[in-house]
Amino acid sequence: MHNAGSTPPCRAWWRCGWPGRSTRCRCTRRSVAVGGNAATSSGRRDATLLQLLERTDGARWMNARPRSEKAEARAEAQRKRILDAAQHCFIEHGFHGASMAAIAETAQMSAGLIYRYFESKSAIILAIVEEQLVLLRADIGRNTCPDFAVIMTNEYGRSYRPEGRGMNAALLLEISAEATRDPQIAAALDDYDTTVRDALHDWLTRAREAGGHALADDAARRRALMLQCLIEGLKLRETREPGLDRALLFAALQDVVPRLLDAELR
């Protein structure tokens, strides 16, 4: 028999409330014989202690929450610094020429800190591709019907400037080359290509009032492929001819893009 003054059968007695009016420890499921006012009084003391501990833990949790969110925001900012620095180094030195030490120096942090976020340069590439997918999905969600020729003309060469939103042309070539050697990067690029083509297909088949072009499914698939090739071809052209005459480019696109978006064209 266990009395109120005896050693509790449950080591977490303050959590399960033993001893009290119950004759069974809620943690260990062991039967406990208690009796008399001593056990009742002890149970009340333990219940009071339990409430105090719960309040204390709750207060600690509430106080820790803002710190946790702040730490998460700081970690995300660090991660963004690393990705920006890595893109700069990959463009300047190539994937294999850019060392982790060079990325760390550009990001103004230690190489050890970078390894806390990314285990390798390949992991950084995967994160860059995923970041581009996030931007792409955000653009898809806008449900607008933009002038494609105007957008491609305005975006030409912009990836070389700080305000550039898309993937840098030189970086895309570096990633594509590395994809021939790294199956994970190849899979990430395949996912990226599929997402782009599906987005173009969705845009082309969408009703006009919803910002689309109302193309039939088969026609939309063919033209989504051609638009994707046009976009990637212009990326390659950026690396060869960054100073291309924008008026000439726009006129050339006007000869091609409207035909690709025409639902009447068979």
C-alpha cells in the first residue's frame, strides 16, 4: 500500500496528479491505494502545483513564440543572402569555378554558416530553381492577359540587372549544363519545365473573360511548347547579344506571337 507520504509510483507525479482521489496513476496505469485526509490534502497540493506548472509553461511558450518567429525570419533572410551570393558567383565564375568560400565571402558570412543551410552547391542550385518556381506560380495566380510581345521585349536583358525577376540567362545555362551530370538537378529542371509549360497551356486555354485566349487543348499544347522554346531562345540570345535593338526585337515578336495566340489559326 502507498500512503500520501510514500514515494510516488509515477516519476511524473506532478503531471498525472497522483496521489489524489483516483486510485490509478494516469501515466503508469499502476493501481495506487490511497486513503484518508492526508492523501486528499496531498492530492490538492499536487493539483495546485500542476496548475502552477501549466501556467508557467504556458507563459514560457507565449514568450518564446515571438522569438521563434523572429529567428525564423532571420534564418530566411540568411538563406536569401546565400542564394543571391551564389547566383552572383555562379554567373561570374561558373558552377565549378565558384567555391563555397567564394560564396561565403560574397554573402559576408562564414562557410560554416552556409553549410548549416545547404549541404552542397547542388543543394543551392535546387533552392534557386525552387525559388524561380515560387515566382512563376505567383505570376500564374494573377489571372491576367498580358501582351506577350511587350513583356518579352521588356524582360530581355533584365535578368542582368538588379531588378531582374527571371532567372539570369547565364545562370540558366550553368544549371542546364550541371543537370547533365547531376540527376537531382536534372529532375528539378524537368519539374521547372513542366510547370512552365503547364502554366502556358492553362493561360492559352483559359476563357478570354478570365484573361486567357480560349484555345483548344491540342492547339494550346503545341503553342505552349513553341512559346517555351521562344522564351528559352531569347534567354540564350541575351548571352550572345545583350545590346540587341529592342525596337527590332518587338517588331520580330509581333510577327510571331499573335499567330501563336490566335484561336482561329489551325
